[in-house]
Amino acid sequence: MASASIGQVHRARLKDGEEVAVKIQRPGIGKIVEVDLEIMLHLATLAERHIEELTHHRPVKIVEEFARTIEKEMDYTLEATSMERVAKVLYPR
């Protein structure tokens, strides 16, 4: 159905016949992202130290914010919780 850098979404059917979407995280993506973030942080640190023009852009802070964002995106339980909240509002019992 859809794919992205960290996972894929597939159609599925439950035993009761209900159609659902199943989101699957790419195997090993956590380690890949961790290493990429370490590299980005190292480069941002070097940039802040050695390129005066970049200091006011705060590259390290940008990478840290990106890291927080991607870690939340990779936590599918947060997404599931949000979806459950929306479902309760849209389809109250």
C-alpha cells in the first residue's frame, strides 16, 4: 500500500473479515537511524566549532531536534495511541 524509509504499510484482513492496515517497521532501522544521527551530530559539532557563519544557526540544536522527532516517529505505539484517541472522538460508543 505504501512504503517509506522506516517502514511499510500493508492491507490485511482480520479473522472476522474486517480490513485493516498493518504498519511494519523496517528490520534494523533503529540501529541505522542511531548511527546516522551520531554522524549528523558529529558533523554539526564540527560545523559549529569551525565555521563561524553557522554558529547562529545552531546546527547541533537542529540535529538534536531532528533526533527527537525521528525517535517519536519510529515509536509506533505513540501513533497507535493518537489513532485510538481520534477514533474515540469520531466513533464514540
